[in-house]
Amino acid sequence: MPKSSAPARSIPREAISSAAALLFAITQAVDAAAFLPFVGRGVVQSTQYALPAIVGSTYYPWARRHTHASQLVLGFYLAWGIVMGSLALGKVCFYFGTRNNRSPVDPAALCLFMANVLWTMIYDTIYVHQDLKDDVEVGIKSLAVSYRGYNKGLLWKLLALMAAFPVAAGWLSGTSLLFYVPAVEGSVTSLGLMIGRVELQRTESCGWWFGNGSWYAGGSIAVDLLAEYIYTQRYSCAGSMCRQTLSLGPVNSSV
């Protein structure tokens, strides 16, 4: 890809070298691996749980060549942080193998996971529009390329689907009303504002909304989960007996 035709991507426009990018990727992988012993499930089991994210992040650059659903691959391995975060807090929301004929996936966590996948698909589709013309020319695939000219309609459909998953997650896990206001209303409103206001034909507009708009949705969800955690910790204790609510879904004492 010519240097002058890739305004948003650092390597093609030579803002950073390929060697520096590779070194950065290696250090990120080493740093992530260094945290696995502290997840609390042992190095082997923690690595087992981290494998889907490792495979997804490794495959993603090639996914841009293989499938127009590359944003789905990106969303999957980024959302896998929900699984690892819950694991670090002592809540297993995804099981390998069978467990007494029960579902191997916590349904509330799955809904939150899917909401994050769709969120990623929305903001990365906007990001890709910065270099859409170049992507078409060199054969890089994405939802933006596949739906070019109709992407606003696609983004609104993804948002409608995403809005349903946090509601389902809250209902399945029995959260308080605190969950629905910032996480659901806040994230959906901010993403709706981003979709409605972004000018997909303008690189500057896509760059601004990608860099700032994603923080509004993510901040809404993060603030809400913190508020819900504080609320449940404060009001779920009775004397010396305290119901642990460290993660979505009912606590399994056998884990």
C-alpha cells in the first residue's frame, strides 16, 4: 500500500517501522503471559482459558484477507477479556467439557460477551472507513467493504441487536436498576449518537468518532458495573453471612 494512500494506518504511512511494530506485539504478548499465574486457576488452566483469545488475536490480521466478517474475529478475542476477568475474580463463566449435564456457558456472561462483540463490530467498522478506498484496491476485507454504501443501515441493525444483550444479561443475573441506566441506556445512546453523527465519507470524522465515541460506550459500561458491584457488596451482606457477587451469574460454590 503506498505511503500517501494510508492516512490512518501507522505502518503503511511509515509512522512506525515493521520491526518496531513486531517488537511491540511481542512485548504485549509477554506482558499478557506474565499475568496468567495471577489469574488464580494455575498456569496450565489459565493458559487453557486464554487460548481462544490467543488464537483469535493471532488470526485476526489474516482474517482481513480471508473474510468480510473480520470485525467478528476482532470482537471475539477482545470480548474474551470478560471470561478472563471473571476467572480472575473467582467466577468461571465458561467450562471445558461437561459439568453434570449443565450448560458449559453462563448465559448472563454470554449475553454480556455478545454485547461487547457487537460493540467492537460497530466502532471498528467506523474505523475501517478511514481507509476504505485503499482496502478495496488491495483486497482487504471487512464489513465496511462488503456493505459499502449501506453501512449506516448495517450499523443501526448491529446497535439494535447489541441493545438486547445487556438487557438480557441484567435480567438473567438479577441485577438492580443501576445496571440498566448507565450500561444499557448510556452505551446504546452514545453509540447511537456516534452512528448518527459520523460522516463515513470523511476520514477526519471517522477518526474522531472512533477515538472518542468508543470511550463513551465503554465508560458507561465500566461505571455501571462498578456501581452494581459496590451496590451488591453493600446490600447483600447480612451479619457475618455475605453473598458474593463478584461477577455476573449465580455463584457456584463447587467451583
